[in-house]
Amino acid sequence: MADHSYTLPAIQNLLPSGKLKILDAGCGNGFIAGRLADMGHQVTAFDLSEDGIAIAKEKYPNVRFDVRSVYDEVNDLIDQVDIIISSEVIEHLYYPQRFLKNMHPILCEGGFLILTTPYHGYAKNLALSIFDKWDNHHTVDWEGGHIKFFSQNTLSCMLKGAGYENVMYNNAGRIRWLWKSMVCRAQKKK
């Protein structure tokens, strides 16, 4: 399981103040969910990986974890939340629009969806080309790899089509213009 701890500071910067009710959709080994719970937030999290959830339950007993897909209904797991976080998940989905629409009813009025996904900007893509690193970047020799590649424009369009507005971005990891991930916050349309 990959370590996406570098996204946590950018996620924290996008959180509204106060104690929040948070859902972590696709939580992996529970790192981000556990850290947010340690900050005093009420966190529920799920992932499709039974191994990841077993690790998460052992490491972060103050979070409610469950095994399920981001396409599954989650109303029985949790009702309305202030924030849904999904870190480095959407690029693995065949049906990202379905995922975004599935999460929409869980958010309270004015709630926020915070997503992270690999950054693909002009300077980074140019550097990958100049240094002949595309094969390393888009490695195909592991299961569960990335199947979608988002720009800020394509992700914003998808979010707006799924009922979100006020889309904004931060970035995380590496140096400016060569970031590892873009961190997006979108608000449930009122």
C-alpha cells in the first residue's frame, strides 16, 4: 500500500475550522483517517482492501472502519458528514463520475469533498519527456494502477457535472510545478 502522508498537510489546509464529521472514502491503511481522528474529528472510513482495513483497525482504534467499494451505498455506515476525503483513489476508478455522485448525498448542506490525485501539469509532463521517464511514471507491471489521468480542468468539469461547486486546488509533494499530487476541494452545490 502506498504512503500518501505527504498529502495530509495540504488536506488539513483545506479543512474548515472546528470539529468535523469526516468520511474517508478509499482510506487504504487508514493513515489519513487516523491522523484526522487524532486531531479530534469524528472519522469513519472504508476501503475495498480487506488487508488495508485490517491494518487500519489495528493501528487506529479510534476510527470506525469498514470494507466496501466507493461505488457502494454508505448510508448504513454513516449519515450526513461535513467532509468527504478521498486521497489518491479517483485515478484508479473506471467510473469516477459514479463515485462522485454516490458521495454527494452523504455530504451535509454546504459540505466539502476533498480529493487528491496525481498532478499532471505542463512542466511535469515536459520534464518526464525530456528525461525519458514516461515508462517509469506510467509503469504497467503492477496490479491496480492508474487508469485515469486528471488535469485541474478535467477534474473540475467532472465535479461540476456531479453537483459540486466552488472548486479550488492546492498541490502536494516534490517541488513547485513538479508536484506529486493536486489536492482539490469542492463544495456540495446548494
